[in-house]
Amino acid sequence: MNKNNLATPEANISEMKSISKIWLVPFIAILVALWMIYYQISNEGPLITIEFQTAEGMQAGKTKIKSRNVDIGEVTKIRLKDDSAGVIITARMNQEIEHLLVADSNFWVVSPQITHTGVSGLSTLISGVYIEIAPGSSEDKKMNFVALDDPPVTPVGTPGLHITLNSNDQFAYSKGDPIIYKGLTVGQFEDIYFNFDERVVYYNAFIKAPYHQLITSNTKFWDVSGFRIDLNSDGVSVNTGNLETMLTNGVTFDIPEGMDVGEPVTERSYFDIYANYEAADDERYKESVNFVILVSETIRGLKVGAPVEYRGVHIGQVASTNLRINKAPEKLIKEDFKIPVLISIHPARVGLPDDSIGSGLMAEQNKYWIKRGLKAVLRTGSLITGSLFVDLQHYHEQPIDKISQFEGYDVIPTVTGQFSQITDKAERFIDNLNSLPLGDISNNANELLIEVSETAKELQQLSASIEGLVSDVTKDKLSAELIQTLKGITSLTKDLSSGSKGYQDLRETLRTLTDTMQELKPLLNQLNSQPNSLIFNTGESDSIEPKKQKGAK
């Protein structure tokens, strides 16, 4: 069989695959990327915007947003506002803190700060500034915020009580100034608002728990800023709160002595700030009875608010020392003009009701006393400050028939104070002293001194003569006494000379004394060896009898 005739086998034809397995790798990668994008989008937190005055210290992609020092977001973009009045930052927040983004949440920049209350934000010197959030309690969601210029004094949610204090006086307070109670700092001022219509400054303040329970409806606040020295009718007084208020301003509070505790305050209430404790204490007296005293002496040292006392009891205060007269005099005043001083007497200070009934009783009582001699006297409260106060005293010997009126007020008659009387007497004494003829008195005194000098010389000569006479007399008397003494010594010497009777008597007495001692010598020896021999007999020997003297019978 020819090789050319060999049968050719048929080819096995099959379809080729259009996609290679290698394409699975990028496909899987795309799926993973899509899953990652989905996961990122599904788990990504919300974007918020925060408006700041400046972006100082902040950087996109670096500056963190924190709460209680935990990172909860990051700044992603910083841009200027359209009107260039500030900056707006865009920040990406973590998803799990979305519930913190509510209407009353606050943001602020944390940076190093040094204030009178302490030092804060020192960690930002290394890590850089960051944005802090104070979560709010509102239920309304919010994504656009306006940051605070300064950190809030009291974080949201701090237990305590928010109150509003107001003052129209000259003293002012700043954010962070302390509120103290008995030396302890229990609160602080938060922010300030000035009402232009009322011209009153309002301060929002916070009292920390548990001290907020001390705030009641009868609580009074007064200023204790710095170091205050008061010169009043009581003398010199020094007032301060604590060390913190000596460096800055501050207020304190309490319930004035004698007042009821009052009802507890549970929500924001308004309180006035008084200049001092006395002003806060006086505020509780609502009703008063006004009188006028006409002073004929100087009122320098008598201030508005000076006490009015009745026998040492504080019953009121001076309301005005410049009482205006409604009608000007139509003619010249021929006599001296008395200064009208308006005083207010409070019924509640003497135990009467603080109402119209108490005021009526007080008015009637004082009118009754005025007719029977009640007088007003200006007295000096302190010689150091020269402050005056009004003292009411009874002068029963000076009653009046009718109470006079001045500008519609009853007038309490006045008498001159003791200090003024002493001053007047001193002035009259000086005037009389000045009127004396001191020149003539001086000439007469000089002549008198010359005469006294001559008399003294004559007395000196007389004294010398008398001294010589006394000396002579003394010498004569001494010589006579000396001679008499010598005679006595001579007579005694003759009596004791050898051979005289006195000499023989003395020798006989000495001999007798010697014999007697010789006889007692054995007895003394026995007592020396046995002291009890006079009481107990030892039986050793018989009693010793003294020997008789020769020639004795």
C-alpha cells in the first residue's frame, strides 16, 4: 500500500475559553476595594462645621477633637468665612459619638492659660492645641456650631445651682471670680451681661453642690473684693474675704442675723449685690418713719447711712444730709440757717411689725415723746475718723407744746452735743487768754523775779550766820558730854582696882563658881557614859555624893 495513500487522522476541534483565570485576581481586588469603601462609608462618622474667630494653632489632618482627653474626631479642612470675619473648620467625628452632637453642645480651643484660679492646658505645649467638646443635654441634633471664645467656667452637667446676680454699683466682676461662704470658695461668676436700658450689670453665677442648699429666698450677697478699710462712726474696720478675694474681686453671702432661713431656691433666681454686710442687713427693713432734725452746728462727718440710735440701740439711719427746699426764700435770711437732716427710723428694729401698722405705732410714739422732751444730738462715733451719728435722748425738763414741720416732715428738736460744748468752751477760753494784757504781766513778772533774786541773796547770808552759830553751840555741848563720860570711866576704874572692895567681891565670886564646877564634874562624867542613870539604877555602884568642902559644917 502506497504511503501516499495512508489515511490522515481527523483533528479534534474544541472551543477555547474567552476569559483567563488570571483575571480573577483583579476582580477579587475590586470586590475587596468596594467592600472596604462600603465599610468605610457605613462606619464613617458625621462631618460637622465649627465657626471660630481664628484658626491659630490648628492644622487640617493633625488637630484633634477630644472629650475628657479621648480622641473623638479630627479637623479635615480649614477655610475663611465668606465675609472674612472668622474661620470655619470641617471635622470628621467618630460614629459612636454622634449622640453628643446636639443643639446645646459647646466647642472651644484648649491652649495654655495662666489665670488667678490656676494654670491649665500645659500639655498642649508639646502636642499642640486641640478642640474640646462639652456635651449638651438637648435632644435636637445639630451639625453646625459656633465655638466659645473661652472655656466654660462650669462644665455642663455639674451638680449645683445657677443664679443671676445684679449690681448697679461701681464694683465689677470678671468671669471666674469667686463666690465664697465663710472663707470657702463655693462658686464663681460665669458670664456678664450689661442691660443698657436698665443700666444694670447682670452676672450669671454658679454655686457648686452641696453648697447650693445654702441659697434661700432670704439669702443676701455683698461685696468682699480686695482689702477694704472702712472709716465710719464705729471707728476703723478692715474687711476681706479670703486670700483669693484679696487678689481679685469676689462676693460672699449669708442670711442676716435675726432673719428667718426662708424657702430653698431650686431654680435660677435673681439676687442683688450690696456694698457690705450692713447694707445687706438694712435692706430687709421695708417700712420706715421719716423725721427731720435741724442742726445749728457743722454736719461735717455725718454721712448718709450713719446710724440713728436711741440710748445706744440702733433704730434707724440718716437718709439725707442735703434735704432740698421746695421753695427758695423770697428775702434775705437774717438769722443763721439750720441744716435740715432727714432720718429714717425702722419699726422692725424695735420689734414692731414691718408694715403700715408698725409704722403708725412708731410715728405716734415718737410724736408723744417729742412733746415731752425727746431731742436729737449729734455725737462723735470715732475721734480718729471724726464720724458722727444721731443720738435720741429724753430731756424731760424741756417739753414743747407743738411739733413743728419742715417740708412735710415732723421735726425733732436738737441740742448741742457735749463735744461741741467742750469745743465752744475751749474757744472762749482761748479768746479770754488772748485778751489778757500779757505785756504788762511780763514786765511785772520781771520786776518780781529781780526782787526774789535779791531776797534769795539776803537769805543766803542769814543762813551762813545761823550755820556758824549752830556750829559753835554744838561744839560746846559735845565737850561737856565728853567730859562727863570720862569721869564715869575713871570712877569705874577706881572701883575695880586692886585692893578695892569691888575687886575683892569679884575674886570671891569667881572662886565660888570654880568649886561648884569641880563638885559637879563626877556627875557629868556619869551622864556622859550612861545618860539614863538618873532614871534607872544599874546597881553597879552607890550613888556618888559630893564631897564636903574643907572647913564646911
